[in-house]
Amino acid sequence: MNLHLDILPGDLMVCRLAPDAPIPDWAAGTFTALTRTPDELSIVCAAAPLPDGVPVEGPFTALKVRGPLDFSMTGIVAELARTLADAAIPVFVISTFDTDYILVPRDRADATADALRAAGHAVTR
């Protein structure tokens, strides 16, 4: 399976709020992912000044798998995660209706592109 991934511009952060927290205005942007569970509200958003006290990880670089991907396709995330695990690169994955996004630590973005290319995938900026 050869995939084509695009490196998205800008840095992203992963934030954690209380499960009943309202969605904050600072989360809005061109790339925002919200996941509410009984345990937390996770927000992936542009790296911008965040309020003090918000637990945050990042910055991350996002790679978008070119899609749309059919729901019947299997192994896409597994292939990418396995390739990056073999290169000792941690991932944070977001799946949407159309595609998958792989977030990697910003300082590992070049190593990520190299590892994916070595595995036969195309990576563009």
C-alpha cells in the first residue's frame, strides 16, 4: 500500500479540558478537532497563546493522508503507525470522515518524512 501524505503548514497543540467544559473560543481555527468523552474534552488546535493552566502537549506537525478514503479500506493507520514506530517516532492520530491525519512532534517532522518515503510513501509540503 503506497500512500500520499501532505505535510500541513503551522504547528498544532493537543489540549485537555474537563469533560463538561464548554468549547472555548481559542479552539476555533482552520484545523480543530474536538473529542468529548466522559473523562475529558480533548482539543487539537493551532499553536497559539493558550490560557494558563490548560494541560497541553506539542507542538506537533500534521500529515494528511490524501483522500477521500473509503470506509472499507483497512490498514492505513496501522501501516503508518508501524512505519513510524520502527523509526521511534511517536504519533497522535485523528481520523475524519474523508481521511486520516498523523500528528508527530514538530522536531521529528523531517525524520517522519524520511521514514515514510523509505517505506514507499510519497510525502509533500
